[in-house]
Amino acid sequence: MAFEFGIPVMLEPFGGFGVNNGPNEGPPNPVFQFGLGPFPFGQGMLGRGRGIRQPPPVNGDNFAALFAMRNGSTYVARKSQVGRNVRPPNWRSIRLPAYQKNFYREHIRTAQRSPEQVEAYRNANEIIITGRCAPKPILHVDEAGLPESVTKAVENLNSGSSPTALQAQCWPIALSGRDLVAVDCTASKGKSLAYLVPALAHVHQQPAMLVGGLPTVLVLTATREMAQQVLIAVRKLTEGSKIRTMYLVSSDPKQPQLKQLQEGADICIATPGRLIVFMEEHKVNLRRCTLLAVDEADRILAVGLGKELRTIVDNIRPDRQTLVRLSCATRESRELAEELTNDAINVSVGTATLVLKSRRVEHLVFVCEEAQKEEKLVALLNDIINDESDRAVVFVERQQTVEDLASTLCRHGWPTVGIHGKMSKKEHKWALDALRLGRATVLVATDMGSRSVELENVRFVVSYDYPSNPGEYSRRFSHAARPDGTGRKYTFLAPGEGLHARELTWFLRENKQPIPRQLRKVANKVARK
């Protein structure tokens, strides 16, 4: 069933989309049929995908399994190859229903801003735009024309009515239905909101979904941790609404995720590896997806999931809207973004300053076992801090590590203070004042605790733990740059951190930095899953 001007219109007798399903999906899968209510057939075990009366395609392991069953023997499947049983539909032979993606109406305050005012705002926030007909940025959340519930949620998440520079420029682009490639190299919060807010507005404009329905929006992230952050943001944005979200990530049990697939959702947040598994098993259907958001596409490449990503994208309708966010604009990630999008507008925030700093700051990498890191850190501080005015910041991932490491360094004679996200403003101020006034030489901090903090007189920056978010690596080394732009950044990696080693190798190569032999060795050990 499609919707024309708000009126339900039947397209075919037995198809919610009026088309034949692709090679991975079996017979058509209507969620609702006009005049009949929920249709019981063609739903598969989980309410979508291959029909209960039609067997799976007989090829590859399926053929071997069928042959084994007929002969009474046991079959053990080979290790799955990426997308081997996932073939894209022949989109040219499919009649796709129309959908709405341009629902942006420029606010009168936005329209009244002169070209000079717009240019001044972009220059002040280091916003660089490429692409045709880019709309003006919006300077207040209410200028976006969002549903009231979304507007209030955004103001709570942003701690005010002013969007960040990335949000201000990305929202009108995405709400206009255009494809988007966004890069933000600043320390601003709410980067995922740059695409999540338009995605929610997109869901609001589509026909209501019934139980067991297919996702309208697909959000792909590189890691489980990033997917969790996106899920938390979506839940805050959709609180009190009927919008439902499913969460499909690797490393989590499959059974609860299968239940989510059975219940259906408007938004699907997934890692490429787990989504491919469900697609190979014919448990998920992306035919209804009209908006694809790829968060940290550069990191998806860095962890070796580029092939999975492309396979997934091939199974989404080609006239979809695509929003891509990059944490670091490498040549490979730019090429991927261009491949995924069509006539996209590119928005970069803070990239000019980042590139200049990253090439003048010296990056040094130490590969050692986790148990050796404390000893290596103490030796490093003894070696590099030779002047009373020298200051060092050591970044870690966990609150407990802040407290433990600060105590350890104090025992070794280094005056040390620590900050993390759960400390009060008074405690933050005391620690930063101690560093600034010379009562402490070393600051141990989490990324959350050090955000929006100006660290003065810092000469050395150490990544004791590699950040779970690659964008934080860029923010960390920005603290190492002295007034003349030079500085040193030290990074500890364990031999088992192959994925992080690959990310760091890419970063160093793109910024014309030497790549240590040990780092190359660790990066080359990464096994693609």
C-alpha cells in the first residue's frame, strides 16, 4: 500500500510495495492489505523475508545442507563469506513507490539573513561547503521546523536552543532531501544529531508502520560502542513518541535481536557485520528503507568492514537519501562517501585547522603489553619532562583508570591530578588550577571530562588508552600543539589492538607522518570478521 496525498492506494494485490521481492527476500511481504487487515502469508518465521511456503534458494551451503539432509547425514556449514548469499535485487525491474524526503521550509529569520551574514558565520566556524545550492545555516533549533517533541529533545541534548556549527549547516541540507557528507574535526558535542534529527523528521513524514513492519531509517556504525551511543540519543529524541528502534550489533546475543526483527521498528541501528549475518539468513528486509545514515564511515573502512557496507547498500533502493558522517576525511573515506551518495553536499567543520595541527605535531607510538603500560608511562615522563614549566596530559578511557593511574604516578614522584565526566565543576576547576599554577605536572583525564576544557601550557599529550571514538584521537592531539603549532603526541597500543592500529596507520599516512614498523606489524594482523 502506498500513500498519495495522504490517501491509501493499493499498488498490487499481494505486495505492500507492489513489486516482486529480491533474491534474498522470497515472495512479497505485505504488512497490511487494504480491506483485509494483517495478511498471514509471505511473512516468514519473523514476519518478513521468505514466505513460509517457499524454501530458501538452493545454492552454496544451502544446497550442501539440503543434500546432506536428504541422505540422512550431518552437515557443518563452512565459515560464511561476506555477502555470498546476499544478492541485490534487479532494481531496474522493480517499480518502487514514491516517498517524501523534501519537507524543509526555510524559516523567515533564516531567509532574511544576507549572503554576507551567512558567509561571516561560516568563516567564524570554519565551515567549508562544496556542492550545488547549499541552503543557509539555521542559527536556532526552532528554525528547522521540526516536530515540537523533537525540538524540545534537541534543546535538552544541546543544553540550549543554538545548534552546533555542524548541526546548523547539516540540518537544512538533510531536511531538503539532499544527500550529505559531513566532517567535523572540532571538539563539539552532538555530532550524531547532525543526521539523527533529520532522520527522525524523515520518519515522521512517512506512513505509520504497523507491528512487524520494516525499518524506514537504517543507521550503520563501525562498533558496538558507537551503536550504543546512537541508540541512547535516539531514545532521548523519541521519548514519548510511537517511533520504535531496533538494535542489531555484533558481540551481543542474537536471540533478543531476532525478537526485535519480529516486532519491527521504524529505525534500525546496526553494525555491518551483524546485519550481514541476518541478511544471509533471510531474517531482515531493507526494502522499505528510504534513508541510510552511515556514522563514521572512515572507521568502518579502517576496521575492515568496507565490503559488508557495500553489500548492504546494494540491497537498499538506489533512490534513497544517504547521510554520511566522517570523523577523519581520508582519501579512501572520501571515495567511499562519493560512491554511497548522489549529488551530495559536503560540509567540513574545522578541517583546515586540524590538518595544519596534525602535520606539525609529532606522533610517536609505543607497542607494549597492557601490564607494561604503567612502567612504560613512568619511564616516558622521566624522559620527556625536563623543565618545571612542562605539563603533560594522559588520556584514558575509564573513570576508574583516572583514579588508579593518578595514584600510581603520585607514588612515583609525579604531582598528578585527574578529571573525568562524573566530577563536579568545583573538582574540575581545582584540578585544572593545580595544573595551571604548577602544583601538578601531570593531568590524567577521560575524553568526557576534558571536553570544552582549555588546557594551558601543555607540551606533551599521551594516549594511555586508545579512544573508542576515532574523532577523539584528533581532539586529543590538538592539546599538544604549542603556540607555534609544534608538539608531541604519544600513543600506547597493545599487540592485540589490531583494529586501533589500522585506524592509527591510516591517520598517520594521511597526515604524512612516519609509521613505526611495530605499528605496521600489529595492523597487518587484523583478521576480517
